[in-house]
Amino acid sequence: MATAFARSGRMLASLRTAALFGLDACPVHVEVDVSFGLPAFTMVGLPDASVRESRDRVRSAIRNSGYEFPPHRITVNLAPADVRKAGASFDLPIALGILAATGVVERREIANLVLLGELSLDGSIQPTRGVLPIAVAARREGVAGLLVPAPNASEASIVSGLDVYGVGSLAHAVSVLNNPTATALCPPAVCSAPADLRNPTDRVRSPDLPDLADVRGQLLARRALEIAAAGGHNLLFVGPPGAGKTMMARRMAGILPPLTFDEALEVTAVQSVAGLLRPNVGLVVERPFRAPHHTISDAALVGGGTQPRPGEVSLAHHGVLFLDEMLEFNRHVLEVLRQPLEEGTVTVARAARTAVFPARFILVGAMNPCPCGYATDPRRACRCTPQQTIKYRSRLSGPLRDRLDLTVDVPAVDASALESTAVGEASAGVRERVVAARGRQRDRYAGAPVVNAALTPAAMRIHCVLDPPAARLLKTAADRMSLSARAYDRVRKVARTIADLAGDDRIGADHVGEALQFRMA
């Protein structure tokens, strides 16, 4: 319970807030001591520069909100002292702690609330990042509720069992805390979002997503997109410039099944920690599509920093990571994709703690067959020497290439196909088959959120059994194509997905043959 009392000329207040490290929230107690003496503002408890700068913001915000800043010695302790405190979200609890210590804030239940918010000099409160993970931690600690910036109230209200108070200014926060009849906020749009996600197949597809009906020809590439979406497989397009590789990759998000409620929670938490969640937005209901530039660094791709932040692979969690002109990326940047592609997580180790970010995504890559790009184009002459082509393709290492389940040669499109008025199949029809295939996987794996691409070896022994002709075909292909053990298993997983799209419980030779076709490319 917060206290504000005078004893031997000293006043003390204690409040709750939280510090972020990765996706984890650590409870932090803000203790404010106001004592008589020469005016000073001291902050202890391992604050970083952004937290130490809050002294000036807090002082101005209190004065510009119509309150008196105490002309005394103020000591602020952020406990526990061995956890680094970073960010401006400590502004509001520090300011309210000073006002509570001087008697302006009177409500005694303040100690049972988690307070977050960045203060402007005029006393208004700016939105902060990481509210959803902090709300989850507050629920776990048994805290009654949260007092957060108004734009973050929708995000905090996702977690049930918490009273959420959204405030727009320091004066507003004081009035809410001093009013014993103040009611918690639960925006109607947020309250209805979980119900909508309980029936994800009934959700209307966003009209902003590009449609596969725009693609002319490229039947094999369209088939590969469908297989990749149905089983969560990684995909690589290889073809000359202008063949439609980027166009098709950007339509992957439109054929993926809707997010489940649990998946939406994870996607929202990652975007909240990264500071990408828009104000007044609760759950993210669309699958992410990330397309970083080829000049990206390895830390920006997989995450990192002194205070670890999620990278592009985590921002693409439960969605698509598209690497256009894949071979233009630095090779060491591409190599850091090995762990997330294999494990579905990224581990960022620091001296103090280790942060783990989720990274279960579909990788879609696009590359030219040679430096000039026209090695496979019958209409244009390739100007590259064999040595240049070999050096260019070697930028994609064997171990990383082995993790790409589907490789498709995308030929140049004829002018007759571009002039044709015939419209290809729309994304809606493909999406129905993908949703049906994902439903078979969900039923087969007892409701677990697992796709075929993420099957463990133990699960494969049960669910990826080949009939005798299929087993003989795969054995012959493995010997002739020198398939690695990983490639052998990935062919079986792709065959399992092809069988699911066909509605077959068994994996036959036709399914294995089609899977091998994409491995041979």
C-alpha cells in the first residue's frame, strides 16, 4: 500500500511498475523519499540514460499540470537494483510517487496497480511499448489492475481479470487515483476481438491484401505457394527479372489461414515490445508480412541490442518473411537464419539475462539465376561466365539451401499471357484449400498448433509413414540425388502436406513425386 506521511520531516511513497527484457516483464517497485534539505533529485536502482532524463520531464510535467514540485531532497529508488531500467515508461510512476509522497495523491489502493507512461513537458501522457507482456506479468503477480496511457488501454484490456484505467494526462491520472468510484475501461472493440478470433474462419479477409488473381500464368509457382501456405514450408523462387517472383511472394499472406486467438496474442506481444503496435489497437488479427532490405544487419534481422529488441524474424512470427534478391544479402546475415528456421525461436544472450523471441515464420526467398539475371531467359542472352555464376550462387550456402523445402524455377512470362483476359484463380479459393489442409493437421495432431513443417522426428515416425511404392521412390531419389538426412525428412513433410491438400490420409508415390520435383529444382 502506498504511504504518504510526515515523520521527522520525511515523506515516503511506494508504487508498482515493470521493466522489459525481451518479451519478459520484470516487476519494479518505485520508492520515492521526500525529505527536508537542499533541493536535489537523485535516482538510484540501475537506471539508464533515458530513465535518468526523466527528472527534467517529471519536474516540468508536475508544474505544468498545476501542482507544486516539492523544493526538497527527492530520492527515487527503482527496485530491484540489479535489473537495468530502460525507457521512458517510468515517468508516470515517478511523478505519481512524488505527488503521493507529498499528499496530492490520496487513494490508498495505488500500490495494487501497475503504472506506465511517458510524460510530455505539458503533463500529457504518451503511449509506451510492451504493455501487453506487462499486463500478462501483472496478472501472474496477482495485481488488481493497470493505469496506462489511453492509447494503450485497448492493448492492456486483452488480458482478462485486470482493471485497466486509460489516462491522457498527469492531472487525469491524479483524478482517477483520488476518485474511489473510478471505473476501469474496457473498449468495446477490444472486448469483441477475442470472440471474433474464436471463429477465425468466419472473419472477413482484408480487402487490402493483394490477390493471386492478378498473377498471369506461373502455374507451378502458384502450386508451390499453396503447398508452402498449407504446411508452413519455406520457399525459394528462382527466375529472371520481371518474371513475377516478388508479385507472387507478396500474395502469400492472402492465402494463409486466419490467426487463432493464441497466435494473435503472440503476434501482438512481439509488435508491442517492438513499438510497432498502433495506438488504440488491441489484438493484431492479420498475419504479418515482413520484407527487409538486403542491406539489413544480422542484429536487425534476428534481434539484439543492449536491451534486446525483436528482429525481423520475430516480427514475422506466424507470418511471412520475404527476402527479395536473396543473394544480395550479406552471407553472414543469411547464415543467422539457420537457428530460427530449425527451432522457431531466437535466443539473444547478454551478460545480465538471456532473451528468447519467437520466430516461427514462413521464409520466402527470391533470387536471380546469375548476376545479370538472364541465365534461364530464352529471350535474353546471359553475359555471365560460368565462374561468375558459380560464385554468385555460392552466396547461398548448402546448409541454408537444405532448409528450403520448395524451390521453383520461375520462367519469364510471354506477352500473350500478359495480354490474355483470362483471370487466374483468386486467393479466396486457394485459401479455402489451405484452411482445410490446416484443419486436417490440427485434427491429426490433437489440436496442437503444429504444421507439417514443424513436425519432430518422433511425430514423423507416426504421421509421415509412406506406402511401399512411395518409400521405394524416395529411397531411389535419395540415392541418386544424394539427399541429406534433413532433405530426406523435408521431402516427407512436403509429401504429407500435398496429401493433406488432396484429402488423402496415406502418403503415396504421386505425393512423394511432386515433393521431389520441388527439391530437384
